Amino acid sequence: MRGRDQETGEYFSPSRSEQRRAALDVLALAHVLVEKTQAELAKLPMDEILQAHVLEAKRITSPIARKRAVAFLAKQMRKQDEDVLEAIREALDANSEGSRRQVALMHRAENWRTRLLEDGDEALAAFLAEHPEADRQRLRQLLRNAQEESRRNKPPRAFRELYRLIHEALSGGDGSEADDTVVMDIEASE
């Protein structure tokens, strides 16, 4: 039963609707956690007990049993401090923002590659104006080789190498391992 403060008229506890919304938010977070890989879960700020509950729910394949396991996980998460849940949400948001940036970078690199192959010297001049640190001679050579591969129906070796070079120039040439993994994933899909 909700009580009311006699002096201020404010309620002592949240309403049932507020409690239900909070419980549904935690349930949605539990569903997100169950869909993450073990590597992604390891990066999240969770204690070992909560992580064990997540892994147990992931292990279950039967839809009904999995639904019960996720509901149990949400119940365990509601017992956690709100700061812990907020830290998990923030970590998930940070990861998704990084993923969006990587995808945007890949699309920009693909668009530049297409533009360079179609427009030739004009696009090359524009790209080099934006990225003067890029290797001009290597870019020209890869463009010629990629166009030749396309005409002869050869495997797209220079086409892929051109993408790598553009991607590196767009990312500032830091060549981080995460970017290399993304590049390799894109190449495998081509």
C-alpha cells in the first residue's frame, strides 16, 4: 500500500505503473544481455554472479525455458543496485556508438572507392585534397590495377587493397586491430 506524506502530499513509494515500467526496462536489458557474445559480456561491468546468470540463460535453447530463464535473470538484476544497471546500460551504449562509427567509416571508404573507380582523376584530386597524407602513387597504381582486374574478370586483389588504403587514410592511419578486423570482415563478404 502506498502511503502519503501528510504535510507535503507526496507519495512514499513509486506507483505500480512506475514499478512495472522499471521492471520491463530491466527485462529488456536482460534480453539484450542474453543476445551478446561472451567476449562482449566480458567487457561489461557485471559481477560474476550476474554474469553466470546471463551465461546460463544463453545456454538454454528451448524458447519457453529461455523466456523463464531471462525472466529469472531480470529478477536477479532488479536485486542489483541501480548504479550497476546504469553502468551496464552506459557500457552497452558506448559499444553501440563505437560500432556505428566503424560502420560509418566502412561506408565512407566504400563510397570513396566507388567514386575513385568511376570518376578517376577528379575524385582522386578531391580525395588527396581531403587526405594529403595518403600515398598518391600507391593510390594511382591500385586504381589502374583495380580497373584492369574488373575488365579482365580477375579476382579483386587490387580492389581490396584500394579499400584498405582508403580505410586507413579515412581512419587517420592509426591501423588499430579493431579496424583491421572490420576490414577483413568486409573483404570476406565481397
